[in-house]
Amino acid sequence: MMGTVQYGTTPIVYSVQFRTRRTLGIEVHPDRSVVVLAPAGIAPDVIRQRVLRRGAWITRQQRYFERFLPGRPAREGIAGETWSYLGRRHVLRIRRSDQPCVKLTRGELIVYLPDTTDRALVKRQLAAWYHAHTRKRFNAEVLAALEILRAHHPVRTPKLAYRTMLRRWGSCTAAGVLVLNPDLVQTPVMCIRYVILHELCHLVHHHHGKAFYNLLERVMPDWKRWKDRLERSV
Ligand SMILES: [Zn+2]
């Protein structure tokens, strides 16, 4: 069964799957489809009302997944593009200089190179700049987060690894390896801190149970704000 509700100016299309369950659940999938898991026999109007009530959350999830859909313009290293770093947007500028380098100034990310038409070198320079800055920033944030966490619970220092992941900002393996998505460096510092603290809390609790959230709440009382911001920033 399919349905549609109008949430503000946004139509939300959803499909309903009837299950043997007592409560109604809503899922937003990475392709942005909305699936309602409903107890058999529930009135269509009750489903519609519930979808409408969760409208803010549903559209937020859809926006979040939009980021990963094909067709998003890739950044090509062309002057005028927007490049994000620590939650700020910078316009890419390309200037001529015998000494290749990258500089970040207010609102501008400037690539200097001998031949301004050498797009491959522009992209290589930008990749190297992001690589270096991501590592430096994440290392410092992990150390700061460990200090905060250790005031509440002893943990060992995890190994740090980087992996570009489609739908995750970070993870923490049972063996104690903290994996961070380098794309996270595009988001505000507090969002980076939230992801790191969240993952480090998994060194103590390997689940998302009550004890996990109690600890997260203690190490970052306003974590929800930054989680929210993270979902909106992408
Ligand atoms: Zn988690």
C-alpha cells in the first residue's frame, strides 16, 4: 500500500508494509524511500497522521541521504567551486605562482601553481592539503576527546584509521580501532568532536544501550545538537 502526505511544501510518499507487530515504525532508506511498518488492520488515516507528525525527521533523513545519491555535482577543482572545511564554505580560487601551495583565507581556498590550467595538479594539491589538515585536526580532536572521556572512564588509546564511507562518519571496532571518515573535516569542529566522542564511548560500551547513552550524555551533554547539525550540514 502506498500513500502521500503533504508536509509543508514537501510531499512525502511512503509505502506501508504490514507486520505482526504492535507499534508503528517509520524507516527512511538511503534511496530516500519512506517505509512504514504497521500492525495489520491499522487505519490508513492513523498511518497518514503519524507520517505527518514525523515529517521533520523524515525530510531531514532524506536530505541527509541525498548527499550520497549519484548526480551530485563532483568538485572538479574549478575556480568558483565551493569547498567546505570545518563547517565553513570557501570559494576555490586558482592563482599563478612558481611555488605551488594552498592557502586558506577568509572565505577563500586559494591554490597557487605555475600553470593555472593544470586541473590535475589543482586537484592533487587540494587532496594533499585536505589530507594533511584532516590528519592534524583529527589527531588533536582524538587526544582532546580521550582526555574528556578519561575523566569519566578509563580507556586505552585506540588506533586511528581513515576510511571514506558512504553512510557513516565513524566506527569503532571491537579490537579498538577508531575509524573516521575524512569527509568529516568538512563539518563544524563540534560535529567532529561529537562523532569522535560517540565512537570512543563504544570502547566502553559496544552497543547503543542505555549505559552507552548515559556515558555519552556525561562526556558531551549537548551531543544531540551536534548530531542534528551534522545531519543538516551535509
Ligand atoms: Zn554508535
